[in-house]
Amino acid sequence: MIGQNLAMINNTGSTATGNSKNAILAPSDTPATTAALPVRVLGLVTDTAVTLGTATYTSISTATVTCSALPFALPVGTDVGSLDSSGNYVSAGSFVDTAAAAGATTFILNQAPVATLNTTLVFMQYPEILVKINFGQHQYYAATSIA
């Protein structure tokens, strides 16, 4: 997700849980680099990352992954990686491009993994990300002078 330009949306929000009404919408296709989208992802907040679980893959053909039946649904934007020999999470550099239902045996990534993965995939979600407003999207970044 780092380097992606994303859309901003309004959700319901909740004063009881502290969830904001404002949100970022993950792209549903290949990396979104269009300057028309208002924010760019600069980083992921690992302190609040949520591990969805694991699945064993049998093959990866470009961006299509064939795996054991998923025990959970995979929403768009879910980070895909695996654990190294020391038990540390290693991101594949790819995220889920098309949502997959629980029980699915294939899912599609936004691009082929750039990191070497072991056969057990780990799926992570990042409810908090660090973004910046893209140039020209806010009066503060206007390319014209303000009188």
C-alpha cells in the first residue's frame, strides 16, 4: 500500500468506539498512481496491525495465488507476507486486489510478490496508515498565490 494514491470516503463513525467518520478507500485494481486521488500512503502503523490468519499456498502465477481453502474472507487491501526463519513477518510487497470469500482456494494480488515467501502465507491488515495530502488537492498546496 505504500506509495499508493487513495480516495477519501465518509463512513458512519462512532462516538462510543472512537472510530472516525473519515476513512481511506483501498484501491480495487492495480497500483493507483493517478494524481486525481487526494492522499498518498507514506507508511503503515504496525502497532495497530491485525493478523487475520494464515493459509498454505501451492502456487503463485504472476499475481494469482492458489492456496488451501481460506478459513476467513480476505478484504481488498489485506497485506500478504510470510514469516522468516526467526519468526519475523516479511511482507511480500503485495496486497489483496480482489476480495476473496472464506473457503476460496484462489485470490488475486495487486502485483506478483517481490519478496520470497515460504509456503505459509500470513495475512495482515493495517487499520491505521500514515498519509499526506497530494499537491493541488488542498488550498494549502495550491500552485497559485493567495491575495
